[in-house]
Amino acid sequence: NTYTLPSLTSIEGVSSNGYYGYSTNTGTFTTHFSADGITWNTVHSGTLLPMFSKTQNKLYTIHNNTLKSSTNGGASYTSVNTTYTVAGNILTPNDDTLFIVSNVLHYSFDGGANWNTYSLPTLSYAQAVAKNGKELMIIDAMGSPKNVYYSNNSGLSWTTYTTIPSTYSTEKLKASLTHFILYPNFKSANGATWEDFLPMAPA
């Protein structure tokens, strides 16, 4: 079947309750939720691009510099800590471990109730991901070769590698439970070496 959707800029993901995304209109960003993909409800609006990150049981977003969480898949949100303002990319390897990457690394190990910060190894990062609750990886936005920064202690210290596959100019970095993945076909445990797990078939 084909349905006419509202003017959504992006459908960001799917939860056990439905779908969540946002629309853009002249500097205003509006978050939407749909239980069935057909009817969409407005959740909230703000002046900053919304970021989302989903764990097994929660969905987090940043709304007007305030971190909010949802336990119903994005149908509604509750402010986590209204006294701590944040902006940036949210990384949530589990329900209680939160990293927000901006000009510093914000981190919380109690679901956002309390926060601290670490310095980042670079401010010219392009992408950042987390796995296993404490392992982080950042890719430089610039450089030839590009640097990969890896931390196995939640960002307290970092190791720099220059071994990112050179065939990529617009890498897409993700994380599984066991590996960092450069889509579509490279994986690495920590960025020191990369394995091509989908090599080209012989002619």
C-alpha cells in the first residue's frame, strides 16, 4: 500500500512501539511519532536539529539543549536533567551509559542524572560511535590518511591509528556488539587493523 506522509525530513528509526523522525520548516525542527507509519503525531518542536539514539529499552533525544528519554518508543519524552545543557551526537551503548560528542565528550553512567566531561583527541571529527558500554571510536573529518581514535576506557585516554582503509572518502562508521564497522565491508576490533569481510568475488 502507498500512504501520503506529512512533510517529514527524515524517518530516523523504528522502535518496538512505532517510528520516529522529524520535519524541518524555516529553522524549526519538529519531532514526530507514528505507531503504524500512516498517522503521525507531533511530539515537540525546537530550533536545533534533533539527535536520537536508541537502546534496548529507551530512546534518547536532545531537545533545545536538554536531554530527554522515552520509554514508549518516542511517543513522548521526559527531561532527564534540566540543569545540564548539552548538544551534539548521542551515543548510548546501553540504557544507562550515555556519551554526547560535541566540543568535549560528555559522559554519564547513570542514565543522564549526573555528568562529567573529557577532552576529545580531535575537534575535527566526522563520526563517533560506541560499543560495549566503554569503547569509543572517532574518525577525523580531514587528513590523508585519516586518523582513527580509539578508547577502551570511556574516553579517558585515546590511541591514534592511521590504518583506516584508503578506499573510502565518505566512510560510514557503525558499531556492533563486537566490532566497529565501516560500511559496507570492513570491520575492526579497535581500529588497529581492518578486515575486509565482504571481498570481491573472483572473476
